Amino acid sequence: MNSLAKNRDSVIAHYVRQARKATGLSQQRFGEEVGRTKANVSAWENGRHEPSWDLLQKIQRASGVAMPTGSEPKLQANTQRESYDSRRDQTAVRASVAEMRRQGRTPLITWQQAARWSKLAENFEADAARDWPACPFAHGPRSFVLQVVGDSMLDPAGERSYHNGDFIVVDPDRQAAHNSGVIVRLPGQRQASFRQLLTDSDGRARLRALNPDWPDRIIDLPPKARLCGVVIGKWVAE
């Protein structure tokens, strides 16, 4: 590698590191923001690999930190090669994920990933999941698993109740209806929340925590909230 190439790699590595630090996120969390893994981010920051032009644009949007002056033309000159590498990588990713799906496995993801699932799902990497548990019942091709955190949906006296640590399966393609359990991203939140959807005949929609003692148990569904999927079942870890 000549000195010019080494300098370019160093500039890109420094940029990725500074961009991530500007967000205050860990390598794991930052990777989730741009649809990649902690290992990918570490390799970029150490100069072992270079993100494609498309990924650099995602990094810029996620961090708000502009790319180094003068780097764009050089990167754009390599767009064709990088696009090919990106397509090749994505083909391998899809094959790996498809194999997991064929085995009846569903990705266990974080609540932060769930909030961005509509963007992450298409090019989701198999190793970006926390695990790939076998789902015990029928589910859609883009379904994912979450592990319940906290007691907001705990109602021991109710027909439905979800304990801290329970696993729930979410189908982003299932139509939400009155009383559906839904995963929703509220405005200003980086991670998704779990609530019950209530709909009135006049079209009003609200979100309810099942826990009868939960503060602000029922709220109106904010106009800019985004439904990430419908809960279609649960099971408890043994």
C-alpha cells in the first residue's frame, strides 16, 4: 500500500472514530445505527477495513459530522468497486439470514434495533442479532424477537401479562387492531416501547401499559409515533 492510500485510510479511520464519539454511542450501538456490527465499526476505526461510500453517508447522517474535506471525490472515484463489494457482502448476509429463517429461527434483537427495524431488516447481518432462537409458533418472514425489560406490561390478574425477561415475537407485517400488543417508537426516543393499542370507533388511538400501577398508564398515540410491529406470541426462557 502506498503512502497516499495509507494516509487516506488513516483519515477515514479517524473520521469514523470522531463521528461515533460525537454521538456518544458505543461501537455496538453505533453499529446498530448504521446497520452493521460492533466488529465492523472496530475494523473501520482501526483502519483494517474501509466502509463503502454508502456507509460513509449513513455515518454522516447518523452523527451529523461532515466527512473530511477533499475525501468525497476520492471516495466517489471508487464507488463502482465499493458498490460491487457492498452488493457481494449483502448477498452473503442475505444468504446467512435466509438459512437461519429456513431453520425456523428468528433474530433476537435489541430495543434500539427494533426502533429502526424497517430500515435494518433488508440488510440485517446474522451476527448483528443477540441470538437466533427457534420460534415455537408460526411467524412472518420479517419477524423478530425481543426480551421484555421492566414491569410496564405485567398484570398478574389480567388475561395478558408479560414478565421481565419474557421473550416476545413481533411481526412488523401484521396489521395492528384494537387490544393488540404493539412495539412502538415514540417521538424523541432511540429505542422502542411495548404497549397495548386501544382504538375507538371515532379513530382515536391510545397506548396502554398493562400494569395497573404504571404511571401515565394510558396516553394518546402521538402523531409522529411509528408502529414497529405487532406482538404475536411469547415464551419464557428456561
